[in-house]
Amino acid sequence: MPPRRTAAFAFLALLGFAGNSLLCRAALRDGGIDAASFTALRLAAGVAALAALLVWRRWRAGSGRAPGDGRAVEPAGRGDWASAAALFAYAALFSLAYTRLSAGTGALLLFGAVQATMLVQGWREGDRLAGVRALGAGVAAAGLLALLAPGLQAPPPVAAAMMLGAGVAWGLYTLRGRRAGDALARSAGNFARSLPLAAALLLSSRAGAHADATGIACALVSGALASGVGYALWYAALPALRASTAATLQLCVPVLAALGGVALLGEPLSPRLVGCAAVVLAGIALVLRRPRPLGPMHS
């Protein structure tokens, strides 16, 4: 994939991740929907959106070939159960944890666990941050901590453990997505395989199930756009990204979510938010910075 397309897909996916935080917060904060129903509706909407995209792609292909890339269209059943389990674990634990955690505490736990999981795997694969890239990762993490830490409270242990588990699950799902292949078909297969798990969760908690129109709408938009389309774009970009780069890029999601809260939820725009956002983005830029080639030697 060309670098510009990779960058565009990754940026749109990161916007989707931030959108998930905003939609989940809006749906759960006032009790508009329970966590299990939100998770099930989110994953079901993701399946529907991805299935529609696969049908559209086959219609565009006409002869059974994907438009523009010369590859045969893969069936919707691609994907695997391990990735589906990681996807479900992330989605379920994310929703359950956010019923008892503040947005800042949850984001710090989630993306701290995501980065740790992916950096450990990257280290095992020989992708080890050093020099300017290591400095950039540290700067981005420090900026995120500075953004979130002043408002942190001691989190409930069970909810904190759930959010850490969600971060590990998302990190594993992301790592599995770095394999080459048809990102759209693999995402559709993973989402479809997650539905029986979501149904089991919903049945086990049916006594507390409830939903109003706002909660349902947030879950459907989160599933169809921010999750279904967003995760397919992320899977398409991942094969071109190092594990350490993908991990660090996701540190911008809490910043995007905070800025989205200002724009969409009426939250105040503080100087601390602006300053910390600049620090996080500067750190990410250092991680993405490519070393300049050495010029010719002059005597």
C-alpha cells in the first residue's frame, strides 16, 4: 500500500477509535443503555456494515475481482476465532469498565495497556525503540499522562482490571491484524465470529438489560462506522506499520477523544488540554520521523 494511503487509513481509523470513546461515554454515562446491550448492538452493527461493504465491493467488481487492486474478492468468512475472541474481549471489557471509570482514568489504563502489549511484542520481534524514536515514545506517553493524571482518582480495582484487560485484548487484536491479507473480509469474519460471544454475554445479563433511543443510536453508530469501518481501515494500514509505531500512534486517541468532547459534548477547552495535545503529537512525530540518509563524504 502506498505510504500516503497507509497514513490516511491510519488517521481515519484513529478518529474512529476516539469516536468509540465518545459514543460509549455518551451512551453509558446517564444509564441510557447497559454495557452488555451496548456491546452486542455495537458488534452486530459492525457485522452489518462490513457485510454491506463486501456486497458493494462484489457489485463493483462485477466479474468477482476487487476494483483497482487486481485481487480476487475473498469470502466474508475470512477471519479467525482467536482474533474474534480478542475483539469481543476488548469490546465487552471496554463497555463494562466504563460504567465505573471516569473517561480520563479509563483512557489512561486502556492505552497504557495497549502500548505495553504491543511494545513487548515488538521487542520480541526485534522492533526495539532506540534513539529519537524511544525519546518520542517517552514524550508522547508523558504528554498523555500530564493530560489525564491531574483528574485521576483511585479507580475501583475490578473496573481498572477490566480496562487493563481491554487494552491487552485490543493490543493482541491489533498485532494479529498486521498479517497481510484482505482487511475488509478478515474484519467481517472476525466481527461475525464475535456475535455468539456477544449473545452469550447478553443472555447472561438479561435481567439488567435496558436501552433508550440515545443509547441504541450510539451503539449502532459506534458499531457500524467507528468500529466496523474503522477497524477495517486499521487492518488495511497495519501491515505497513511497525508494532512500535502502531502502538505509539494510538496514544493520540485520548487526545482526539478529549478534543471531541470539547467540540461535541460541550466540555471546556483548557490550556492544559492544548499544551498536552501538542506534546503528545510532537512525541508521535518523533517516533514517525525517518532518519535522513547520510550525505556524501567530503575530505
